[in-house]
Amino acid sequence: LCLSICWGLILGALAAKLTQNSFRSYATGDEINYIGVMPAFTNFASAGDFGNTSSTSKVMNRLKSRPTMILLGDYAYDKGTLGMIETWWNKYMASYTGQRFAAYGNEDDKSSAAGEKYSTYFGIPNWNYSFDSGNAHYLFVNSQAPASAASVDADLAAAKTRGIKWLIVIVHIPMVTPPSKHPAQDPTGLKTVFAKYPVDLVLQAHNHCYARSVRLKGTY
């Protein structure tokens, strides 16, 4: 499990060498869908790469103790079968009554039916999306079909125009990472856009470890 419990707006990110990769996705939409203003929150828990193991319940219980959770992708695993997705949702998510926002992971992208199932459960038709909450702007990037740099640039610029102070990005596959099983990937060059504004915090998953860094290049 990749676990990151966050109280308030903790500034940090993961750091290391970037590589490039190509993607295909069963999730639709490669541009940012701004969904508006959500109820304000400054206290949230975040984690990714769940599966259905003895540790999953412990992690989910900690997440559910918070009024808002930000999920980083890779939920049911088990090759994305619809039955396992339904079992995972009913066991871990259905009873949660707080706010939840989700990223789309590679393990969630095994078939069009799996992608549609997650979209229905989470209520997210386009996994490249953003919203404002309080004085923060949250931008979710679909690792399987990343938004273009121009779309991300426009989204962040609009947030700044609205007077937003904090910019937070959520993405499943890391754009920067310490040495681990999976290399970092930034196929649409978003790191350059993040440094421009700058983005304050990036939450990532995929590699099953916990890491954080000092601010990169004085920005995120």
C-alpha cells in the first residue's frame, strides 16, 4: 500500500529522474473538466494502491476517520474484473459518507467496462478534472490519458485569476520518484507547467512506498 495521511495543506512532493512513456486508456477525456466549487475542507487523508488484503481494511479505516479523502488510484486490482470492483466498492467505499475525490490508476484501466464501472461509482466521467475548495485548487491528472500541457496551463491560470492561493495536483503514476520499481513519467511535459505558477503540492502513488521531498526548484 502507498499511504500518505495529510492534515491541512502539507507542502511536499516526490523527486527523481524523469522518463517518457506512451499511454492508452479506456477512460475518456484528455482535457481538464473544471467542475466548480466543492464544500471547503482543509483536513483530508490520501492513499493509493489498495487491493484487497489484510492491510487494506486498516488503511481504509484511517481514511474514513477523516471528513474528506483523496484517493490516488489502483483500487480493486484482480485484473479489473467487474465482480471484484463491485466487491471492493461495497466492502470499503459504500459506507463512507464524507467527501471523496479519486484519481484513475493503471490497474483501474483494464477494460472499457472497468473504467465505466469506476466512473459510475465515483461519479467522474472525465478523469482529468479540477475543482476549488476554500482557498485551494485541486487538479486531477489521468495518468492513462494525461491532459495536454496547454489544458493544464489554462486550468491553473484560471485558478490564479480567481484568487486561489494553493495549487494541488493529484496523479497516480509519479512524475518524479525516488528509485523504485516504476520509473517516473511525464509524457505531456506537465512538470514545466507546475513550476510556472507554481504548484504547491503533488500527491502521487503507483510505487508502493512512502516518500516526500523538499520543494523542487523552489516551487512544488
